[in-house]
Amino acid sequence: MWRSSRTRHPDRAVRRDGSRQRGGLRPAVAVTVACGGLLTAVTACGALTGTTGPGKVRGADGAAVSAPARPAPAPRPAAASRVPGIGDRMWDQVPAATSQVVAVYGDDADSPDSLVVLYERRGGSWERTADWPAHNGRLGWTTDHRMDDLRTPVGVFTLSDAGGSRDDPGSLLPYRQDAHAFAPPADADASHRHDFDYVVAVDYNRVEGTPPYDWTRPLGEDKGGGIWLHLDHGDGTSGCVTVPEAAMRTLLRTLDPLSRPVVVMGDREHLWR
């Protein structure tokens, strides 16, 4: 959770060779035996002349040799018709036009530990393309977030704006670089000095299209705000979700406004409802 200068950010404290012969060479024998649909031998260029059983042939010297093998297909990421672990109630809140989802799976309702997974919709299926260990609010999660409650709001929120104290690493989201606005307080310890090098604003109680540090709170200040994805400092937060620097760079370079990205976050029990 980030705050303006008038109220400190609490985080700051914290692919058989049956092909046509080419090149003018003519095969001495060309016989293919089909067995139950399985091709058991192919002779080509006089090299393979007899069968020895499925998967084997005899060479010119009578020795058994292996038949040419078809290469195994390249592995493909697991895909699903929807993001796993998300129940109907939460999934119904994901816009139909969305093709990128950042899922934050909290370990427990009262735990600061979580897992962030990036899913992208490809050809009608959702594929898991990256994941990272993460942290959320120190006291866990809430469906009724309040200022300073040290919990992260459960829900589905759009991701529309980014920024940070460091130069734009190639963000597809609008990026505001401002070393002053994203600076940690003077009394922050070493573990918090890079928290806001890169951030992505979670559109909870904020105005989309404004810088992450804009203080406007449509639901009122008591409902909190300044909920960001930002760099991890090793423990729980005041409401934000934190991931390693490499993760932030990946998210900034991947999340595309044209894909209508959203974050779906909460403890696993709430997410499944």
C-alpha cells in the first residue's frame, strides 16, 4: 500500500523415412509392412533390407538395426479453458475481453505468503507462462479492506498504470518514472530501499489512467488505496503484493493494455468460491 507524503506508506517500515528418394539414387528395395497400423520396416538406398519385428530392421550385413525414429514433439505448457483455482464467483468478474491474468494465490486467509502466476489466453486456452513466490499483507487478506488494516483486498482488479523510481524497462503499460514520488522514506532500512523501483498499480479504489501515486480515492480514504505490485522485500506488506525484481521486469514488459490485463487475488479458499 502506498501513500502520499502526508501519510507514510506502511510498507516502508517494513517435429519413417517413407519419403520420395531424392538426388538420383534409386533404392534397391522399397517395402513397407503395415502391422495393425504400425509401420514396421522401410528400406531405402539398399541399406535396410529386412524386418526383425516392430521397431527393428536388418541391414545389408544381416545385423539388426533400429528403424528411424520420429522425433518426440516439443513439450507444451499446460493449458486450460480457464485459469485454475478460480471459482465461478471470481471468474465471472473477469472481463470477456481479458487475455492476460495475474493470479495471486494466497497461502491462507491470515498468511503473508503467496504465489503469483501469469496466465495468457492463447487459442481459447489459458496457459501458465510464469510464476514467482510473493508476499501480500502481513495479516493476510480481506473482503473489506480498510486503511492500515495490514491486509490485501480480495478481488478482481484491472491493471492499467505503472511507474517507478528507475527508468522505464520497456513497459507496455503507461509508465511514469519519478525518483521523488517513488522514493522510500529517509528512515527506511536497507531491505525497503528498492521497493518502488518498479510498480504496477492495482485498480482498487483509484482512478484508472492516473499515475500510481495519485491520491484520488473514489470509495473514500477510509477504504484505503495505493495497492501495488512492487519489488519484494522478504516479508509481508501493508496491503501490496510483492515479487522479485525479475518478475516485475517481466510483468512490465508483458502486460499489454490491448490484452485488458487483470489481477485476480486472494487466499486460495476465497479464490475458489
